[in-house]
Amino acid sequence: MTPRLVTIKQAAAYCSCAVWAIRQAIWSKELRACVIGKRYLIDRGDLDRFIDALLRERA
């Protein structure tokens, strides 16, 4: 079973980008994340929408 929420590190691997790029997107409110305990977790659906938005920007 694939987890619905991923860590920042997993999100960076999924997007093939640096961890700091994911953190920056969260801080600038371009990417939604929830905090559970001390960890930021990102919904895979939000991550896919973020990637789609970036692709539309560049097209």
C-alpha cells in the first residue's frame, strides 16, 4: 500500500528535485503541507497538482 502522505525528502525524490526546493515551495505557500509532530507531510495529490502547475507555467 502506498502512503497518502509523504515526507519532504520523499516528495523531493518523487519530483527529482532538491529538498530545499520542496521546503521553499511550502514556505512560499505554493505547496500545501501539514505538520504532524515535528514532520511536514505532503499529500500526493497536492504534490501532483504542484507539478502540473509548474509544467503549465513553463509551457
